[in-house]
Amino acid sequence: MTETWKPLRGKWGQRYEISESGQIRNIDTGRRLKLYRQRLKGAEKDAVRVIVTLALNNERKTFHVSRLVYETFKDVDLKPLQTVGFLDGDSTNLHWSNLFIEKQREPEPEQAVAVGKISAEYEQAARKGVSITDFARQHGLSDQAMLRLIGALAWNALREEKGLEPESIPAPRVRPNRRK
């Protein structure tokens, strides 16, 4: 039985195509790309995802192969927070028939209350000149988590000030400074 190949969706389809079982190859050369296993942080001991890095016009980007297979063969565009699950539980079985969209979990009400409480406390602490690092340590948060929280607060305030709908403008992504 022959394997079905389709070009990837979007700009990456100019150079790469993917098989129904998750193999990726360069359209020009026919060379198959090496797939890697990525262990998921904070997950079960054996939780892994298969990833691949694609390059096009001096741009490199790493993708979960399961997501590429699902989008290409089910002909859908997944939202950024949607994740692909595996019917048989095997994250290395990348055949399109084994993939499904996992239901997104809603945040627990306690989490929303905790975020609101920390947000209010941070506003008061910031007025007193407490640093982000000190405040984060007091609450058991990383600096990065604290920066995301502050960014979300500032962005929500801007949306309210301008009278915008919550989804009309996406919030900016906060990236940590990797230089030391």
C-alpha cells in the first residue's frame, strides 16, 4: 500500500510535504527529515511528543509533528492553545486516524481567584517600590510567570481604556531575556 503525501498547510508547504503517518520530506530533494522526541515538562515520566524543525527563507521553526499531520490531513487550522491527542495513547503513533483534538480545560475557579488576589496585591506592592523578583519570591512564582501576569494586567487595562472587545487584539507574548 502506498503512503499518501500532501504539502504542509501555509507557507511551509512550499518546501515540505507530510505523509499520513507523520513522515516529512523536502519536496525538492525528496529527503526525509529527522524527527526528534521531546520530553514534556511537568508531565508523566513517559510523556513525549515528536517534533521536527523546518527551515524556509532563513527562518527556522520547530513543530509538533502530530499537529502538522492533523492540520494537513483533517484540513483544519488549529487554534494556538488547542492540542492534539492520541486515540491509542501512543504519542509516537502519528497516523492521522489516531489523532483527535483534546478538550481544553477551563481554569479552576480557585485559580482565577488566586490570580485576581495576586494581581491586586502586586498593584499595591508596586506602588511601594517592591521589585518584581521580590514579589514573585514572596508568592512562590518565577520571574517569568510574574512578568506574564503583569503583561496580562497591563493589556487588560489598555483594552478596557480603549473600549475593545477582549479578543479584538491579541495580547503580546512576553519572552524572557535569555542573556545573562
